[in-house]
Amino acid sequence: SRVGTGIEGIIKVPSNQGIVGHSVDSTKVINVPDAYKDPRFNKEIDKQTGFHTGSVLVVPIQELGEDGQVLGAIQMINKRNPDGSMAAFSKSDEDIVKVLANHVACFIRVVEG
């Protein structure tokens, strides 16, 4: 994935590592209020980019149907309150991103023909 404003090149993370990797492997939504308190979080990316990850929400993108193959994941980071302070993602946020993930899966199916 591409991360970090002003970072040269692409930072690659193996798909089976970190919070995203866990979501992809388990096909489960993962909602973490504080990334640094979660052992699955890969702090090295923040060190490389100078970014500070707070809250994380990951939703796998799956083909529709019972055996839905995982095509990827959507990761949302650092939700903010209206006053700019850090916030955790809500169940409502999860539901919205699940709808987005379903749409992305449909778009991928259409593009791949």
C-alpha cells in the first residue's frame, strides 16, 4: 500500500502481517481503538513514515457468496471527533465500511469480467 505524504516509493507489508493481515486471514472486521496497545500492530511503518496511528478499522473485501474469497481489505485509521481529538471507530462506522467493501467487491467482479 502507499502510505505517508512525501514518502518516496511504496512501503510493502506482507499480506499476512499486522492488523490488516489478521483481518484478511480471519475474514473478520477488526476495530482497534488504540493501535499501540494491540500486539498485531506493526509499529515499524509508523517509524519509517513519522506517522502516528491511533484507531484502526479493517474490513475484508470478499467475493459475494458463502465461500467469499478475500480480495483485499479496507483500512481506516485515526478517526477524529468534531473537535479534532482522536476517537475510536463505532459499530456504525463498521457497518458503513462493510457496505463500501461489498461495493468494492462488486466493482472488482465487473472489472475482472
